Amino acid sequence: MSAFADWARRATDPRQAKEKPEALPGVRVLELCPGHFGGMVAASILGEFGAEVIKLEPPGGDPARMYAPEGISIAGTGLPFLSEARNRRFVTLSLENEEGRGLFRRLAQGADVVVTSEGAARMEEMKIGYEALSRENPGLIFLALSAYGSFGPDARRRVKDADILCQALSGAPYIVGEPESGGSPPEPHQAPTRLGNWHAWFIQGLWGAFGVLAALNFRSESGKGQFVDVSGAEALMKFADYNVTWMHTAGKARERVGNFDPAVFPYTYIRCKDGYTFIAAYNDEAFESLMTIIGHPELTRDPRFSTPTARVRMENEKALLEILEEWSTTRTAGEILREVEDYTSRKRGPGAAVVTGRVNRPLETLGEANWWERGCFTRVQDPVYGDLLLAAPPWKMSGTPARLQSVCRPPGADNGEVYCGLLGLSGADLDSLSARGII
């Protein structure tokens, strides 16, 4: 281990986080995002950096608690909710009547940030939107998350902000998946493919938290809060990268190419004896290195592969993939890695730019010592939910590290602490509110 790597490990060790200051002490966040993981992600990020997050759920509990792929839940709570409901206090509140909305306004008067997926227009109608709340709390930062955004021709559509809807609206799934072969109808697998596990929601939450952090920085100088509007579809469009510009310039839509790439090849996954591995050669010199490694240096003179432009023609990509897999399927991913490293370690400059790495199954990633040493995962023993293995914050910071301080709690677990401690209500008040379905 180099001297710097040793310093970085000691300086950013997540196990020492509790001994260091937090980045957002004293920042209070109200999270009003029933059934919406984008809002949960945004609030989690702020909470991991030290903000006090109060999650407001309907009296029966957040419907997201019931999201349970394959029916897997613990103590009645689905695994997705358990994985994200960290660093919060849990309060129940109904906004269906004026008394409940009054309690929300009182909480917002003492808050720094509101994160909501309820729709800016609906919040304004209930007189608990940004304009109404900011008159009483000018420093308030109000993050509104929705499918279409808070303005535009489609904004008045009151649709449920679902991850799969945001993905569809963004156009991103259209260019992900296997290419159509030209048959009619296309094969079932030759269809637009959604992006992983709730990508639109997670990206929406990431951009939302980013906007809130920028707004907090501005407020520290000006004292002024602001409205932050994030569309889930628009958030995912950011990940279209150069493809939007390419489509506009070329005057045609990009079609699906699967694991082929229209910009550089090889830059793909290839089969090997124990699964799949990634292989890339970014330039002519690296391509020459790769062809030498696989025992076909003459292919650098083949007109199909001799230039970057020739290599990205689809028919040539398919031919090159077949040649690569003749070599790779006789080796494990580890053997491929060793052969590449052995050759490129003797090269300098562009010729060393051959990249490979095994495509891990999730359990294989979980078993790698590198991620455990970096503190990517953490085990928590909880009295309600038992032994939990959770993903830890991804940031490693030497000064103000993010941290996991608490895990999920039942709905309304912190009603007394919040309503009595922050608003001065009594136990009798809580009993009355509960009996009438307000909390």
C-alpha cells in the first residue's frame, strides 16, 4: 500500500465518522413523500450528512413500506423501504383536513427544507406549498419532485410519479436493450429495457439533494430560501449524455445496440469460462495491444478493424466480438485480467489503455474484501427488524463524513418526541389527534 493510500484509508475510515463533525448540523428536513423513493433518497442523503430528517407518513404508514419484491419483508416492512429509511424520525400526519395541515405549517415554520412528491399545485391548493410557507419562513428551501415538473403543458396532469413512468418519458429505455433484428413483430427480448432498480427515482433523489445543497449554500450568504423543482423524467434525461446532441445533429433517433457501442469498440462485455468480463481498448495503440494479447496482431491491418471508424460499424463489431469470445471463452475472468495486466504493465502511454474486469453477480460483489475494507456495507442489529445488512454512504470524506446513525422505525414511532418536543403538544393532545385520525 502506498503512503497516500494508507493516509486516505486512515483519514476517511467510515468507522471513525462518529468522532468527526457533520456537514449539515442544525438543518431540519421535513420529508412528505408517501410512496415515492425519489423523495426518500433525497432525504437520506441530507440525513447522512447530518441533517435532522422528520418523515411524515399517513396515519396508516407510508405505502412504500408495502413494496416487497417477491413478497420479502421483515416485521411487515418491505426490504426496499428498510434499506432507505435511515437517519430519520418517523411521524404520522394526515393532510386531509385543516387541522392536520395546520400542524404541517407549524412544523414547516421551524424547518430548513421541505422535500415533497405531493405535487406543487396540490400543495398550493392546500395552502402548504412553497409560496404559502415561505411567507412565514423566508429561508425555507422547498424541493418538489414530480414526473412532469411544476410547470409546462403536462404539469397539470395529476399522475402518480412512478419510476417506470419517468423512465418511459425520458426516452432512456428506448436505447437500452437488444437491437431489433428486423422481423415483424420483433422478438419479445428485442424491446426497450428499463434501467435497473428504480433508476429514475434514485437519480431524481440525487439531483434533488444536489439542488438542496446548492440552495443551502446560497442561503448561508443571502438568508434566502428557494423553490427547487425536479422532474423525474428530466433528471434521467441528464444521463442521455451526448446521445441527445447526437440525435439532434444526425437528424435521426438512435436505435438500440445492446452491448455494442456506436462510439468506440471494443467497449463491451464478453463471455468467459466463469461468466462475463468487460473488455475495452480505447484507441489504436490499445487495440494493437489487445490483438497481441489474444494472439491476432494481424487484425490491426484488417480493413474491418484498422481504424476506429471501421471498428464501430455494426457488422464489424459483431465480427470482432466473435473473435474476442473465441479467445475469452477458454479463460476465466481472472486469467483474462492477469494476461492483460502482464502485457500492459510493460507498455507506456496509449498502448496500456486496455481495460478488463469481471462482471460480478451481486453476491460476488458483496464478498469482495475491497468493499468491506472501504466500509461499503454495514451490519446493524435492530430490536424491531433484527439483523440488517445495509449499503453505507458512498462518500469517503476526511473532514465531514456521511454516516448511518439509525435505521427504520415503525410509523409514528416519534410522534411524541416531535409533536410534544417541537410544537409543545401534550399527551392528551396526541391521544385526541390519534383518535380523530389526524396522526
